[in-house]
Amino acid sequence: MKRVAKATLFCFLYIMRKIITSFQMREADQYTISHEPVSSIDLMERAAIAFIGVFCELVPDKHTAILVCCGTGNNGGDGLAIARLLDDRGYRHIRVLVLRFSKSESPDFLKNLKRLKSSAVAVKEISQAIETGAMDEKVVIDAMLGSGLNKPLEGEWAKFVEQLNGRRSRVIAVDIPTGLQANGQIQASDNILVAETTISFQRPKLSFFFPESSPFLKNFYEANIGLDESFIQSLPSVYQLVEPVDVRTIFKKRLPFSHKGTYGHALIIAGNKGTLGAAILCSGASLYAGAGLTTTLVKEGTATVTLNQRYPEVMTTSGSEFSENWNRWTAIAIGPGLGEGPDSILPSLLAEKNSSQGFNIPKNKALVIDADGLNYLSKNKKVLDNLAPGTILTPHMKEFDRLFGNHASWWDRVQTAWKEASNRKLVIVLKNQYTFIALPDGRILINTTGNPAMASGGMGDVLTGIITSFRAQGYSAEEAATLGCYLHGRAGDRLYHKGMAIVPASKLIEEIPFAIGELG
């Protein structure tokens, strides 16, 4: 999905922007109306202007036939204002359909309907879906219900949405597609309008970041309508966006006279017969993300030669050498491609009690666990229960469910991540198109970088290497996870925008320093 975020500079510039509920957004509307002050009809006009600022870039041809579908509430009022303003901009093939499927009307809807009827725009009002007539316009603007919906569509609304979904028009939604819940669980059985694009006011809706929303919106943009940002940031919400300004605040520039020892020593415990690639990718990502030193635990022989040929800067260790002095490692990654067979090293590393081999990782070590490390934890819950605070887990969906039980939806999965991270004092990086980073303090960060071109093998190994690199460099678990997820996605975005329709993990590694370079 595409994002256009236009953050306004206020005194709280370095506080991550919160994602709030639709109810809280209405509170922000009222606060802005009262304290700016601005009338509600003028705020609606401002929203319509912000919408068409994006719309006119998406639909520049003023000869395009446009149908604006309006309900009788404030979302419908937005649509009426949008139709009038587009007519003012020279779009001459506009038709408005007012859907009177309920008796309620908002005052600002009525004001904008009166304004529109004084223009040349054709307006038709209907009380039943069957009365729509032909709807063969190329573009449909959805201004029917907005974000106030709190139950599935039914009656005439459901019939009308079914009709629209049966056509091939390009749908652009005002604030949110009709029928899509702004917050909470999205049911597969819900009747929801399929929108190509949504132009959301002031903030994206929380539901946009869940995979279940993908059938109903392909892209979304954000239009700043000038709501009071300080008030929005004061509202309670655990959800926050990770954006460039936040990452620049976290990132520490390299200083004169620093050296490799300044930037820590990462130990990568990964790879096995047939899965050496996981160790190579994880090690390369650690190297390119800036760890001063990277050492990888591999079996002697071909594996060592292969790794040294690919990344000569990465050192190798084997046997018991790596555990003779734990103090040398400032961060440890464990799990990618490691295997769970009878000869697996995982029990010796993560066992609840010290083993005879003496490999157990000390509790004070900065630890990142992925892949087979997570699978081991899912089968050994006592080990999971005894992980040190600040340990970072990086599961994809299936690994997460193995750890914490099956989930019917991503909404439920994120709620579990929030609970487990808070209770266990862990950082849980729940990977997807939009990765959710659940923190021990109860916040859930939503990473906004990355794209579908990155859906290829090895991406998780690379992410683990990047996060471990930043932990080795002295960043906190929260900072390392935030930087790692953002830069991982940003490197992929850079390659995608260069024309790479498929981004291999090995290619992404080489782009990491350039993504870091953008931070200053």
C-alpha cells in the first residue's frame, strides 16, 4: 500500500504520531472547532479541499465522468462539498447520488446540499437501491457512511454496495471505504465496498494496517485537514506510527575518532546443513547495518569457506570457542536456519538450567530470537517464561501462533502480542506488510516501510541481522527493533522505486547502508 504522510511540525515533533479511534477523531474535530476556533461547516470545507488536493493528482483528466455517492451524514456532506469544488476546478462530468436510506440528516450535510444545488452539478436523490439507474461513470467517489459505522451493512446500504462492487468503476473513498470498520476486527463476511484508493483525513485508520483490509483498499493516502495535533497526541492510544522523523531521532550519527570497537560485536548463531544461506544473510545484514564486528558460529569446513568468500569481514567460530568468554559479544542472534534435530545446539543455548556443555547464554546478553529459536520456545514454554526482559522475538504469523496459540484474525493476534510483550517485558516484532512492534511499556509501533516486492525467502534472516547489529551497537531493544524494521523496509522501498519488481534478500543487504545514509 502507498502512504503519503504529511506530518505537521509542532513542539512534540519527536513523539510518534498516534493512531486513534473514530470516536477520538470526532473528539478532535470538536476540540478544533471549539479552540481554533472554526465552524463545523468551514472545517468540512477544509476537509473537502484537502481531499481534492490528492484526488486531482490521482485523476488529472477533467473530462473524466465522476459519480459522487453521498449519505446524509457528515461523510455525505464531505462528498457534496467535494463535488462542488471539483466543478469549480473544471471537472464538468460530475453527477451526485444522494442515498436517503435513513431519515437522519446532519446540519452540515443540509448546508452543503443547498450550496451544491446552486451549481450546475446534477443531483439525484433516492430512497431505495433499486432506484440508482445506470452507474457507468469511470470514477466513483464514496462519501456514504465514513468512519462512524459500528456494525455490518444491512438493508438498502448492503444492496447498494453490492451493486457498486459488481461494476468496474474506479472507487476512491472519502476517509474510509463504506462498510469497513475503522477499529477492531474485520469479518470476512462483512459487506464492504471495494475501493482502489482511500484518502483518509488527518490519520490513517487502524484497520488499514491489518491484512484483512487488503481486499477493500489497495492504496491509501493521508490528507491533513488541520485538526489540533497537540490534542490528538494527548488522547490515549497504544498505537503509534514509525515514520522518518522518529527514526532520525533514534539514530546516532558516527562521531570522529570512533572505531570498530565503538560499534559492538554481534554473534550470529544460525545456519545448518542445507540452510547455510540463513547464516550468510543474517551475518551480511549485521555487517551492512554497522556492527563493528560480526562473528558467526558455523561448523568448520565448507561452511566457513563459503561464508568467508561471501563476506570476508565476518569472522567465524565453532565448537565451544564462542562461549569461552561471553563478554566479547554485545548482542547475539539465534535461530535462522539453525534446525531442531537431535544434534541441535538450541537446548544447550536456551535450556532452563545449565547444561553439561556450558553453552547457556547469560541473562544479561542482548538477545534476538528468530525462526528455529522461536520454534524451540514454542515447544519449551518454561524457557519462554524465563527469557530475560528486553529479549527481542521476531515471529511471522505461523511462528507467532505456535508460540502463543492459534488466532482467527490479525486483530486478535496483535492484541495477544500487546499482552505478551507487556506481561513478559519482551519486544515482539510481529512481521507482515506493516510490522507491529509490541513493546514492554504497552505501546504498539506500526512500521510504515516495506512493499510486496520483498515477499521472498530470507527477508526474515536479514531483519534479524539488522536488529542484532543495532543491539550490538548499543541501542536499546526498543530502538533496535524500531530502526531495524524501518531500515529493512526502507531498503526494500528504495530498490522497488528503482524498478525492482522482486527484491531478493541478498540484494536488499547491499542497500542497507544507503537507507541508513538517508538518516543523516
